[in-house]
Amino acid sequence: MKKLLFLCVVLLAAATTLTAIKTGKSIFYSDSYMLRARGVEASYWNPANLAPGKYIDVWLPFVNSGIQVNNNSLDLDTYNYVVSQEYLTEDDKDMIMRKLSHILHGSVSGNMSVFGFTMSNMAFSSSISYDGELSLSKRYMELLLYGNTDSLYVFDKSTTNAKALSYMDLTFGAGNFTIPFLPYGFPEIRAGFSASLLAGIGSADLREFNGYFSSTFDGLTMHQDAVLRSGIGGAGFKSMIGFASSPIENLEVGLTLDNIFGYINWVGVLENQNLHFAADSLYIINLEDDFYTETHESEDIDSFSTELPPELRLAALWSHKRMNFSADYVQGFKNSAVTDPTGRLALGAEVFPAPFLPVHFGIGFGNSNYPWRVSYGIGLKSKTGEFGISVQSYDSLFPGMKSKGLSLGSFVRLWI
């Protein structure tokens, strides 16, 4: 029974943004992509680089996409080991607990193109994004593996949380505007902006969570109360400003501020899901009978808004002949389904063994919630377009049984 519950916890954690995927190709560089984005993608990364081109850049439906699933504690090898055991020894349990962080955190996010095209220094596009995360207290796993070793376990929203968000955007971007009146000899600075109308698909967030598990002479008692707010159908807005400059030859630097005035107001199906679970005096009742009570009530609620907090990104890109290297630092200001207040650094590289064959690498450094990751990608490039695929591994140098998550990315672009 404990093994089954353990597996349920792992699957829940592994199947539930922290960080949002803006476009599929960013996975090729572990999100070190702000100054690399050109054409339609620049609207989502740095609209200052929406420069007039010789051709119209076209973004095809669905094929420009990315998805990532990860957790911060448990790898596939641990999962397979637990499944293969008849029972867990004390050493097995200790091994599992050593792997766990204070909070078991899992996330999933993805992005998929709908359409996109450029006209001179402007771009019009649409995509679908979804993000979700689940956090569980390490003490839940302690209970499942060892039983009650303390007389009282208390759980609250500080260590147990859940949130999800999905929406479609309709985005207009314009860029390559030169900032005037700079001091003599100052490098040229380009600027741009993008604005997105958002159609909310669905939202869910845990508003309240309180629970406890106690062990006394009268028996075992467990109570869990949760309020999950959900919304289907909404409308909103977000915007971005970006700047880029080349202070010296072969080096480009940039800055963006995303999610300016970002929000989605939910007006469709709006509900609070009130959940209650209780089990009392488990020592003295007949376990063949129902020994717990569970209630689930839904109540209609008024419209509410989901905030999309601002996010700052700084980046640098150095290019030389058949290779280039980049560094991106992103800093959120609030915790949300699409942002994290803990800063993150990512590095990317691209080399061309042949002019038509780009090979991509990336590494993203982790934080307390997010494991480090490494990405690999390959593509083909011609005068009429390019395409490529990539894979990203979490907390492991290569995708495999030691990975704590996996990302897949693909892109196809045409120039007409």
C-alpha cells in the first residue's frame, strides 16, 4: 500500500511552470534565446530585433512547439527501482528520503504555434501556452514510507500548492526603432515592443489548504481541507518592451521587460471546489467499514483575474564565423504559474559543421525549485527555410534513467 501511494505521489509531481515556454526553439538553448530570436519569434523574446528582412518569415501551425515535464527530486531510475521491489527496506526508504528536497515540486509547460508572419519590421502571430505546477511537503512522503514517527504532522499552503494556466495569444510586434539623441560615440540602441490580446482557456489555483495528521492513545486522526478555484473562458492582455545594441564588433547585448500590464480576467465557468477529507480514531473502528468521510462541494463565484507578473531578462550574444555563444539571466518579481522570483542563468551555443547544418547546445543552471538542465539540438538550414528538433534533460547530462525530467522542441520556418 505504501509503495502504491509513493508511486502516486511521484506521478503527480512528475505530471504537473514553473517556467513558461515562450517558443519551441528556445529549448534548443535551454532558454538562452533572447537575442537569438528573429522573425516572428522576436515578438516573444525581444521585439527590438524585428528588423526588416529580404523575405517574409512564416510561422507554420503546430510544428513550432515545445513541452517540458520535470520535478526537483526523483529520477526515473528511482521510480523503476521502487516498482521492481516486493517491499521497501529501511535502506530503500532512507535512500528515497535523501533524494527529496524540502518540497517535492513538479511542473509542466508547453507552447504551440498557431500562425505567424512578418512584414518589414512588424510581426503578427498567435500561439497556445499552458503551464502548471504541483508542490507537496516532504513530510507526506515521510508518512507514506515510515508511518507516523511524530505525534503531530501539520500541512499548509506554504509547502503544498497547485496551479495551472492555459491561454491563446494574438500578438503584434514592431521593432528596429533607433533611440534618438544619444551622446556622441554612444553605440546605437534599437528598441521594440509587442502587445498580446489573450484568450483564457482555463485556470486553476489552490486558494486554501490546511491539514493535520495526529497519533494519540485514542487512535490516528487525519483531516485535510482544500479550496481549489477554477475558471474557464477569459480575456486579458500582456506586453513587452525590448532593447538591443552592439557595443563592440561581434557582441550584442539586450534587455527586455515582459508581462507589462499582464492579466487574464475570467468570466466563463467560475467555481470554487471545496474538498474535505477526515478519518478519526482509526485504531478502534472496524477497518472493513468506511473509516473516513469525504465531501466535495462546488460553488459559483464571481469573476476574478490572474496576474501575469513582470519578468526582466538580460542577455549577451557573441558571434564569430561558424559559432556563437549566448548568456541569458531572467528575474521574475512574483511567484505565479508563469514566473518565479528566483533568478536563473542559462548559456547557449551554436556551431555550424557545415553552412546548412546548425548544431545547438544549452545549459540552464537550477535553483531551489528547478533542476539544472542540458539541451541538444540539430537542424537543417537553406535559402528558403529551416527546421530542427531538440531534447533537454533535467539534472542529468544526457536524457536517460537519471533524468528528473524531459523537454522536447521542434521548429519549422519558411522564408517567402
